[in-house]
Amino acid sequence: MLLAENAEQLRSEDATKWRYAIHPEGYAIYQVRRNWSSRKPQHEVHAKEVLGATPQAYAALWRYLLDIDLTTVVRGDAATDDPIIHMLSDAADNGRQVTDGLWVRIVDIDRALPLRTYSAPVDVVLAVEDTLCPWNAGTWRIVAEADGPATVTRTDAEPDLALSARELGAVFLGGTTVQELVAAQRVRELTPGKARAASRAFAGDHQPHCPEKF
């Protein structure tokens, strides 16, 4: 279904069928939407997926897409920290729009949080509200070393941070930070300095991104 083609839609959008650019270490899936103006062609390249196993392969695939003849615009989905922006000769000559693409709902805190690694050491106690999954509600202690998993246990200790399952889901993939949510008044910092420590621990090397549309 990912690459299903509807002939009627292709005609209405004046678009080509899916095309493929193959590199020894990657590939690109794209189509061209034709736009013949009165002065010159202004076709658009719509990149469905661009994947490279190395930075060099990724750059070569984008170079190919940007060099397609008679096109003036290239569109594609990418993470907010995608390197393509910095590959352009004029990084300001592009338009970016951020849209929702991932929704995370933690069902079992004691199973989910140990499944990921943490970027910095942390020892923090969370007071979690969760009306949908009441077994998550309560006070949890998270202890982790840098680049390692966490030990997550229930505790009677005083909490350092108070939040709901919604905020915990937001920080789980390492994009949104705890400090952002404190500033937005979505997380309450009960022990000074713990929001900063938790932000560093939950931070990921890359911004979360899902290339699939669902």
C-alpha cells in the first residue's frame, strides 16, 4: 500500500508514477509533478523516501533529486535535524514546516523506560498521573548511568518532578525536553535542578522522526 498508485489521482495531479534512484549504499523513491507555466516549466519533485547508509550516499541521492531537469521545487519529509538543510549552498533558501508525525503512549512504565538508553547519569523520582492506565500512576524512581539502561522501581520517596503520562510520552523518544515542558507548565519541578538532569538523560542523539504515514 505504501507505493500504491491511483491512475485517476496521477492524472489529476499531473504526476509521474513512482521513480527510483539507486545508489550502492542507498535509494530514493520520488515522483515528478508537472507544471507547465506560460514562461517556463516549473515541475516539482516529491521525494517519498530518501535513505543512505552513509553521509556520502545520502548526499549523492539528494544531489540527484536536486539536479533533475526542468524542476524548480523539491519537496520531501525529513526529521527536524536532517542534514540536508546544511548541505545546501544557501541554507536560508528553503521552506520548512513542522507537523505531527509521532504519538507516544506509554502503557507500562516499568517495562518501557528500561528499554531505552540514557545520555547522561540520572537519579530522579517522578510522580506520574495516569487515569487511562492507572497501574502507571504513582511515584517512580529512575536510576541510570550514561549510555546505559535505567532501573525503574516504585518508591515512597518524595518526587522530584510531577507530570502526567502525556508528558512522559513526549520525552520518551528524546526530542521534547523536560525543561521545555517545565517552561510550558506541563511538568512541575519539585526539586531544583532535577529538570535539567532529566532533560540531559532523556535527550537523544537525533530528533525522533517516523517516515511512514499512518
